[in-house]
Amino acid sequence: MAVNRVPVLKRCRSLDLDPVYLGIDKKSRRTARNANKKVSEYGLQLRAKQQAKFMYGVLEKPFRNYYDKASKMKGMVGENLLTILETRLDNVLFRAAMARTRMEARQIVDHKEVLVNGKCVNIPSYRVSAGDVIELKDAAKASPRYKAEDGILASTEGRAVPEWLEADRENLKITVSQLPNRKQIDVPFDEMLIVELYSK
């Protein structure tokens, strides 16, 4: 898989993206070059797409596939796209505060530490459905990653969990109570700009 070696804060700065959306508390002290430069309509659309791809950790080809899938679903294409991205398994772990970042959530899934409805799933892009129960394996629950005082649970203490998820932090279990609607999805970009870009 392709790996972007650009430092996260530098990439956030270039995309005008607050690192907090990635689960990172650090702030860059530098300002982006050409910060006050006027951006064209195409530039705004492209930046929105790049922000979404970077935030969810999705490459161009699968992102385009998500858009094509969203355009065939009922309802607004932009909202459908966000719902697809939000219901990725790695994102659900991140949103439920059981991983500090989506990258860490992906690693947890890759290492076969996650059960979905009692079955092991090691595909970060796996899409969850309403009613699904996600749980960590017993071995993962006992690991220092979660037990240590400076572990994940301590680092994510106080992080707000969206209404569409029920997080049992004590038992490291997540229940998808419903699929998210647009009001429940907190993102720093306008998904309609992405739709405009792809619909040209």
C-alpha cells in the first residue's frame, strides 16, 4: 500500500486542516505559505477532496469507488459519501475513542484484534451496519496498549463519542445504534464541493 511520508502537521498545514480532526492535539506553529492567497473554485473543490482523503486515510482509487457507490444510493450523494466513510471499521474505532488516531485504529484491525458480531475482521475498510457489535479480543483488552496509565483509554478520556455509537469503554465494546446522519458527522470540509468536483 502507498504510504505518504510527509509529516502529518506539515500536511495539515498545507490542507488548512486542524490536526484535532485526526486525533492529534499538537498544533503547528508555522503558518501555511500563500495562506492569504485567493483560491479558485476548482482549488476549493480539490482541497475539500484532499482533506477528506487525508482525514479518513483513503487513497484516490478507493475514494473514487466510494463516490461512485454513493451516487447510486438513494438520497444526497455527499451525505451518502460521508456515511460510507464514517462507517468504515477503522473510523468507528476512532470515533468511539478506542484508538487515538485512525492510523492506530487501522493497525489494531490489521493485527486481527477486532471482532464484529463475534467474528474476526482484519479489513480496516469493512463497513459496519446498524446493530453491529464491535469488540476487541480478550488478548487485546489485556495488552498494555489499553491497560497502561498512558495507554489509549487514558489518552482518549473525555473525547466525545457521536450519538450513533454506544461505547462501553470498560469492556472495550462498541454498538452501532444507527447509521449516522449528516448532523452527527463532524468534518471540516463541505462534501458538496467534492460532489461538484467529481460531477464535472
